[in-house]
Amino acid sequence: MIATLFAQVNINPAMIAWWVVIGLLGLVALFVAVAFFAFGTQWIQAFAASAKVSMFSLVGMYFRQVKAPMIVHAKIMAAQAGLDITSRNGILTQRLEAHYLAGGNVMNVIQAIIAAQRAGIDLDFDRAAAIDLAGRDVQDAVRTSVHPKVIDCPDPRRSGKATLSAIAKDGVELRVRTRVTVRTNLEQLIGGATEETIIARVGESIISSIGSSESHQTVLENPDMISRTVLRRGLDAQTAFQIVSIDIADIDVGDNIGARLRADQAEADVRVARALAESRRAEAIATEQENRASVSSNRAALVLAEAEVPRAMALAFRKGNLGLINNGKHGE
């Protein structure tokens, strides 16, 4: 029926097919021209560096709102550094895009991997991306693995204190400032404790070690003994760092806390003794007053008794009992 219609209007179906093919080819050519005009520079850069970024990937980045120049630059850096960019576990374009869409820092990850490779540290893309997405600076972590950094204990910026205060068994206070050299432990960087934990553990161990010393002079003579004791305790367990060394940077003698406490205790004992003596004196005074009152009461009773004698004699005279008593005595 269609052929009959084409025959009536004098249109050759083959010619129509050719026009359709030419139109499709024109659209493809137009798409290629527009894509090359928009992404040609980036594609040429990737092709020249053997970074293997296809034109379709660049167009897809545009629709996925991915910064294509950054992805291309990262892929070129990886290719020029000799990293694996072809295998399934390598640094593929799709994996870079996925990390970017997840909110990661693509350039930071690539630079960290390159630095780790140069330093002989085993760091693949998956671990670097995980560290970056966990909120850690992966590039700084690799840098710290190569060049250990020093942490002040205590850290004046965090605690506001410049020294640790510890008291030996003889009661003398020692003020210590320590420096802890640490190296990043990439295997435990995700989920590992931070610098604050290292500072807290080291500070606690130093205070405990000085507190167990018999005399402050022992610590002053051998401060490295405290460092060795603290270092053997494995304070970097479950942390993102590995402790390289613990060094006593400064140690000063503070107050004699023991003597001051003993003086305060003696003064308190004196006050207690005075209070007890005052209490006993008050009790003695009260007892004396009670005795005086008792004497006065007894005297009053004696006076009353003496006053009853004349009355009894007068009553006897009136009744005549006194004379009877006297006659009876004479008759005998």
C-alpha cells in the first residue's frame, strides 16, 4: 500500500531511505561537532597523555553535573605517575566520577596516592577514597607517614596549660613538658582515635610514672626512664597514629606539696586539739558551777534545818514535853 502511495506521488522508497540515513548521519555529525567543540580540548589532552577518557564519558559528565576538567586532570596525573588506570580495581573514570558525586576531593586522593607510591607506602584508591570520605585529610596522612610530626603534650592551644603537673612519692611537684613524635597509621586511620587521645594517654602515663617514683630527684636524674616506661605501654593502640618516640622537653621542680599538706594537717590537728581543750575547759567550768550550786543548795537546806530546831524546842516547851524528858532523866 505504501509502495502504491509512493508510486502515485512519483517518490522512490529507496530515495526516502537514503534521505533518512543521510539525516541520521547529519545528526550524528552535528552531535560529534558540538561535542568536539565543547569537550575537544579535554579529550585531546587525555588522549595525548594516554589517560583513556572517552568522548562519551565527557558528555556524560556534563549531564551528570561532574566537573570534567578536574576528572580529566586527575586521570592525566594518575596516568603520568604510572598508576593503574585500566584494570577493574584501578583508577577508572567511573570511579573518579563516583567519588566526586559522593562529595570527595578527587585531586587530594590522587595526589595522596602518587605521594604514597613514591614513598613506597601501600595505598590503593579504595582506601584513599574511604579515608577522604571519612573526613580525614588523606594527603596530610600520607605526608605524616613519610615525615612524622611532633605533638606537644600538653597542647597549650587545646588545654591552655604549658606543662603537666605530677607529684612524686616524696611530695615534690614536677612540671613536665613532653613532645610526642607520631607517624600516621593508614590501616587504622578510619575509626582510629585522634591526636587528643594520644595527648591524653601520654599525659596520664607520665603523671602515673612520676607518681610511682620514690623521689623527684630520681626523675630529675633519669628523665629518659619515664620516656621509656611510657613508650612500652603501647599507648598508640586503636589510634590513627604510631608513636615513634616520647621525649621530655622540659622538667622543672614546683612546690613541695607534701610538706605543705603536712603543715596544713598539723595546723588542722592543732585546731582540733584546741577545740577539744576548749570543750573540756567549758565542761570543767560547767561542772564547777554545778558544784557551787549544789553547795549553795545544801547550805540553804542546813539553814532551814537549823531554823527548825528552835521551833521544835518552843513547841516542846509549850506542850511540856521538855520538862518530862528532864524529870525522867533525873529519876533514873
